[in-house]
Amino acid sequence: MAPIATSREEFDEIPTMVGIFSAFGLVFTVSLFAWICCQRKSSKSNKTPPYKFVHVLKGVDIYPENLSSKKKFGADDKNEVKNKPAVPKNSLHLDLEKRDLNGNFPKTNLKASSPLNLENVTPKLCSEGEKEGVSPDSLNSSTSLSSEEKQEKLGTLFFSLEYNFEKKAFVVNIKEARGLPAMDEQSMTSDPYIKMTILPEKKHKVKTRVLRKTLDPVFDETFTFYGIPYTQIQELALHFTILSFDRFSRDDIIGEVLIPLAGIELSDGKMLMDREIIKRNVRSSGRGELLISLCYQSTTNTLTVVVLKARHLPKSDVSGLSDPYVKVNLYHAKKRISKKKTHVKKCTPNAVFNELFVFDIPCEGLEEISVEFLVLDSERGSRNEVIGRLVLGAAAEGTGGEHWKEICDYPRRQIAKWHVLCDG
């Protein structure tokens, strides 16, 4: 009987051994799979994205690898100036220091100023289909300061430009702003932040964080734009908009800075620059016009609103290209009860919408009803800016009140009129 007992013990040990080997096999398989995933992830992270920007906050690079092995972007400005090689007086670099507030050379140096004249940059900032959106007069008005605007100090913006040839990346460091005006009358301070756009394509729109209650904000934020060839830099321009954050209404626009990059040589390394902030230019021809068609159906107690066209819309920035859309708000006794909006029309001052909206009226008649039209410029990643505003109702003045009276007097009739937009 003893040999039989031994064979049973050996037979009982077989499942235990199989379980142990299975566990080891499972651990080995999981480890191998995790190692392969890590290898693939590391290989992907080493590749430079084709067309992407990286945001560096206060000199700390959040990208997996440093852009430059020489210096970090948050380095001391004084050390950079000391280590910078001497440049001859007749070189282009020193001539750039003699430019005026908008990046142009003075009139006495006509040969040097021609590459940086904004009139020469105009064809590059607009595509062929949108040349009518910007006139040379409007660009000249944005760069010519009146005597009143010169007296009004809006502060100075400090920044640096650099091109990394190894990464094929354009680097902009927004350092600080000094002497900003107070936009809050109660606290006599501002909550500033900066929006930056690379023109003319407007593909890159970035902004800094908001700094609370300061007139001398120190941002020290670096934006790195990949996939921009060095030969294309001369065709671009930087547009900075300095704003003050407002929690309860639209943010206040302090001013703007335009930097054409034509003639700026970045092959010698990082270039430190400062520019006076100027008042944002607003075209004197108004906020544009909007074509609206209305029809009141007394039997169904509905109001049909058709947003047809917009024309002569003012430019939203120095490129002259807006991305307009219309927001329609229905009010009953000064309380908004419904809202609609049209699709966005890209890069045009003369938009064709042709969109119809039907609103149910909660009361008999239109005595307490009003309709508000807001024409806005679509901005990705930030608050959309109001281009113009129009109100139609019994208490509205001008063409808004006349149009409303006609649809009340002639129900079931579609009546269309052009209206001049006012400030939002």
C-alpha cells in the first residue's frame, strides 16, 4: 500500500506546479507588454510635433526636452546683454533700435524704413480674396498717433524674440509690462493679461495668465511655435493686445502693440525688445450694418427672424480679418426668454448668413417684446468680442423702432431692412 500513497502525493503536486508556472508566465507577459508600451511612448515623445506651440511659464520648460542647451528662457536679462557680442554701428541690428513705437524707421532714413513700412506688409497680411477688408488708410490710421494719444501713456511692453534652428521653432517670451493705466476706478488698479496673435494666418492665438491688481505685471511666459521655417519669419507680424480682466462684464482693452518681423534678424540669438503700448485703433466709419427680415404671425403668435447679411464690419485686429457671427436674444419685459445664433463666417467684413429662427411669443401682441442682435468676432480660446449691437422693439429708436412698428402694423408680411450697428 505504501507505493500507492506515494504516487498519489506526486499526482497531487502536479496542479500546484502548473499553477506556479502559469503565474510566472503571466507576470512575464504583463512585464513584456508594459515594456513595449513604454518604448513606443518614449519614441513618440522624442519626435517634434509638426505645427505646435509650447507654453513655458516663468522659465520652466514643460516640453519633454529643452529647446536650447545654452540657456533657459527665464535667464537674467543683464547677463544676456553682457554676453552678447559687440555689433558694428552700421549693422541692421543697431538700426532697429532707432525705430519708432510701431516698428518703423524714421522718415529721415527712407532706405532702411522701406522693409518695415506697414504699407509693404499689407499684401502679406491679407489673402487675395480679402484685400477689400483692409484699406491702406485704415492701416496708416492704426500706426499714426494723434497728439492726444501721444500724451496718454498706456505703458510699455517688454518681450524677447528668438529662433531655434535645431528645432525649427519660433520663440516669443512675454516678459513684463510697466506703467499700465488703472482700469478699475474703485481700486485704481488693473488685472492685466496679454493676448498674442501671429499674423497674417491667425493660426496661433495664445494668451498669458491674469495677474491681479497690478500696473506693472511680470508675466515671464514663453510661447514656442514649431513648424515655422526661418524664411517665413520675415513675412509674419506679431500682434499683442493688452487687456484687463473683468469678472462681471467684457474685459477692458488697454491697448495694442504691432511688430512686423520684416527686417528683424534672429540668426544672432535672442533679441530683447520693448515697445510703447498704443491705443487700439477703431475705424471711424462705424460698426457696420446688418440686414434683418422680420415677420409676426398673429394667428400662431410667433415671430420669424431672418439674419440675412452684414456689411462694412470693422476690423477686429490689425489684419483686418474678422470671423463674424450673430447672436439673437428675445426679451419679454426686459427678461431674456430665448436665444439663437448663426454659424461663423470666416475672414470677411461682408458676411452672408441667410439663417431663419422662429420664436414663440409668450404674450398676445408685441408690446413687451424686443429682439437684440449681437454681431461678434469668433476667437478660439478666449472670450468673443462684440463688434456691434442692434435692438428692435417698441421702445427702440431710429430704424429699429420703425422696423418694429411696420411688422406690428402688417402681420404675416416679411419685412426686411438694413440697420446701422452701434457699440456693444
